[in-house]
Amino acid sequence: MIIDFHTHCFPDRIAERAIEKLSFLSGGLEHSTNGTLQGLKDSMQKYGVDISVVLSIATNEQQQQNVNEFAKTIDNKKDIFSFGSVFPFAKDFEEQLEKIKEMGLKGVKLHPDYQGFFVDDEKMKPLYKKISDLGLITVFHAGMDYGFAPPYCATPERIARALNWFESPVVAAHWGGINCNEGVLEHLCGKNIYFDTSFGYSMMPRYYALKILEKHTPDKMLFGTDTPWHTPQMELRLLNNLGLSDTDMEKITSRNAKKLLGI
Ligand SMILES: [Zn+2]
């Protein structure tokens, strides 16, 4: 079984526009789906993925409702688990998080660069406290982002600091942080945090992938792709070239995610 812990799709009516805009902002990144749920499902079938976790973010207060309604609509607890989104500066952030919990969604994605905050800003403490109280999983975008200029808002040092304010599971995407391998080794490996493997192919030097796996252990790694930006085939190529045992591979591609999602 393969669980992909990091995918994206959008409501049909805005999918094409959303994908084109994100691709443009990221320097013309190619996309392997048309951005719709059906596109994601076709990709899952093509590459043998059984379950996808869909991550979306609200980039302002007004978007929260629509993003979470969409998440609720597509989340079927079978092949799609969709996370909700909260805008950190929204007046009603606590209410939104409660709704997400009531909808039965398992977690939220936070993207500090798109949402305009540093992960370790003390102002975020009440947000993290509420997430923790509800027992939701938090996936952070981590490291550099193709669409933004530095300084990056979720570096390993900053995530390590923020981690102290959480009591529910935290996932740092992209092997703990795109282009932050030394920082990941120094500040995050060995801590109580998961890394997803998304967007690693061709970005992640084999040397660092092995180092991170050794220090962080396969017990805290989650297979992820960042579909439509990378494909399952790409990310599996990277993992298949690291000499992992069958057991470790199984932990990364499904067992850890099952445990985290409670399935
Ligand atoms: Zn992503």
C-alpha cells in the first residue's frame, strides 16, 4: 500500500487558474495533473497510490470557509484524506479550527510564506495551542519556496523553536526543509517531528537523504510527492535508490502514515 501524505487539488471551477498561477510564480514548474480532484485520482491510479492526503491553504480570512468546505466535500476517509486550513491572523481562527475538527478532518496545513508569518513568532502560540487542544496534525511547508524571496519563514531553526509550543503531531514537509539539509540535520533530526519526502527528487542530494534517514530514522518519515508538482514515480525513484530495507520502505510509504491518520 502507498499513502501519499502531500498532494494538492482544487475545486474544478478554479483548478486551471490556480495551477497556472502557482506554476508561473514558481518559475514555470511543470504540473502532472490539471489540478482537479479527478486529475489527482487519475494520477493515483496511474502510479499505484492508494491514499492521498490533500493539503490546501487559505491565504486570507475570507478564503477559510471555501477551502474548508472543499476539504469536507472531497474527504472520504477512503482514498482521500483532506486537511483543512486556518488563516493564522483570522479573528475567528479558533472557531475555524473547531469546525475543522467537527468535520472530521485530521489536520491543517500551514504555509508560513503564503500566509505571512514566521513559524516561531510568539504571536502564533494561541494558534498552536488551539491546534494542540483539538489534537489536529499540522503540516508545515518547510524550507525555501520556489514562489518566494528570502528570508524564508519556516527554516529548520525556526521550526525547532515552534515545535516546543505543540502538543499534537507536526510534519515538516520536504525532508524537513527544501535546501536546508544542514539545518535539518542540526536542528530537527531526532526531534518529535515527522518529515514528508515530497519534492525530494532531483532536489535532495542522496548524501543528505541518507544522513537524514540515519539520524531521524525511517519511523518518522512519510512518503509524499507534492503532486501535481512532482509525481509518485519521481519520489519513489529517490527512495528506491537509498538501499532501504523492505520494512523501512513500508514504514515510509504507508505504516507511519496509517498510524498518524489512525487507520
Ligand atoms: Zn505542496
